[in-house]
Amino acid sequence: MLKRRVNHDSPTTSKDLRVTQSLLAASLIVALFAWPVSREISEKHPVMCYFVLDLLVHVRDISHPETVNQKANVLNVLKNLQIPRRLLSSMIEVHNKIDLLDNYESSEPGAVLISALQEQGLEELKNAVETEIVKSTGKQILDLRVNLSTPQLSWLYKEATVQDVQVNADEGSAVVKVIMSAAAHGRYKKLFEGR
């Protein structure tokens, strides 16, 4: 079933996964693994998890022979950390290293299948993370037309997460893709729309 030899002694890390910089800026994403230091971290910082997490992303080496046991270990660690139910229910399960398995199909509904090495499935993962962050944080993704001769763009950089700016120099305007809260959008509309 394996296409090539793999070193299973090295854990899957965030280096295996290239999530766009703008998405990382949008929110804190934490991937938890069953590392021996997990208990030590949870004992030293027991409330940390309640205040910093918007989303859990569990990246599994799906080609590892112990992948099912590893998942159970991670879920136990999360249980021991007393992670809020809303985070557990929105956790994204990522099956990495699908390139090492012939015709891999997940039996777990909703799992995102990727090969970080081959850069397969990364767009789907980015979309899944973006969707869950927007849902869990109550934020929205908007494309806003701004007049470049006003402070609109500067305001958006301060009050929202700017993901993309498409400038139309002839019109002196831009379309700005942002992630922002409904409250910030309301303030934006009050300040800049209808003028």
C-alpha cells in the first residue's frame, strides 16, 4: 500500500502544511499533537486554551501504521485539557501524506485529504479553515470598494484583516478583501458609506 519508505519517527509538524500568510493573520490556529509536553503545558497554563483558540486543526500522518491510535491519543489529550465542546465539534481533521497511499479514501466524514509534500488539497484545507474561523469567530469575509483618496484603506488595515487589494489606478479606487466582525463592518459603513 505504501508507495515509498517513510520515517515515522518524526512527527507531523506545521512545516508540513503551508497555510497562506493572510489566513494565519486572520486568526490563531493551533494544531495539537500528542507530544509528551502536553501535560506539562496544560498544568502550567490551564486556562490558556480557553482564551486563545479559535479553531483546532488536527493534522494526522494518515500513512502511519498507528494513525488510529495516535488520533485516540490526541483526543484524550484534548479531553484532559478540557477543551470547550464548541472547539472540539468544529475541529478540522486533516489526513496528510495521502501521496504515500494508493487511492486513499477517508472513512471519516469531513476529513480534509492533503499531501503537503505534493501540495495536494491545500486549497481545500485553506477554504475549510477559513470557513470554520469565520463561523466560530462571527466574522465575515467581504469585498469592499474603497476610494484611495480617503482614509478607508488605512482604517481597514487597522480594524480588519486585509487579505487582498486589487487597485484600479484609473479610477483611484480598490477592491479590498477583508475579514472583519459585524460590529467593525457597521462602523465602516457609518464612517464611509453614504457620503
